[in-house]
Amino acid sequence: MVRYRGFVLIPEPDLSWQVRPERSPMHVLPFRAPACSVADVKALIDWRLARLGRDRRPRVDLLPGQQRSKSAKEISPSELRLQAMERRSA
């Protein structure tokens, strides 16, 4: 069992993950993640929280001193993981 940002990640025998909020009120309903790594499940949680506007962490790409111009082809590792997870679930 892994705790991450208010969620409990429970590994299942089929290598999938059950993700539940630690306590109420539930902003994100419990869900099951496909067979993937813990990092992928954490990226999925971050993505869901960002979609709800509940991600309060500062965005690294917007911090002063770390700003850089992104080319159209440059994609962050977490964005690549999310795209791969979306392809697997489709």
C-alpha cells in the first residue's frame, strides 16, 4: 500500500491498482488504474487533480529562473506517461 497526495494506492493481484481517497470529502472518486508502475499511477492522480483545479503545487515550468521556451515537439516525461496510459485504456 502506498500513500500519495491524499490517496491510498492498493496493488491488486493482476498488477492493476485500486486508488482511493484517504478521507472525505472525496474530490476524486475511487478508481482502478490499469497494470502499470507506481510512477504512472501517481502521474494519473496528478492529472486528475489538475483537471479539477485542485493541484496546488507550483508548476515548475512557470517558476522564475527555470523558464525556457518549449518547442512544439518537446513533451515532459509525465505527459508522455499520460499519453501512453490513455492509449492503453482506449
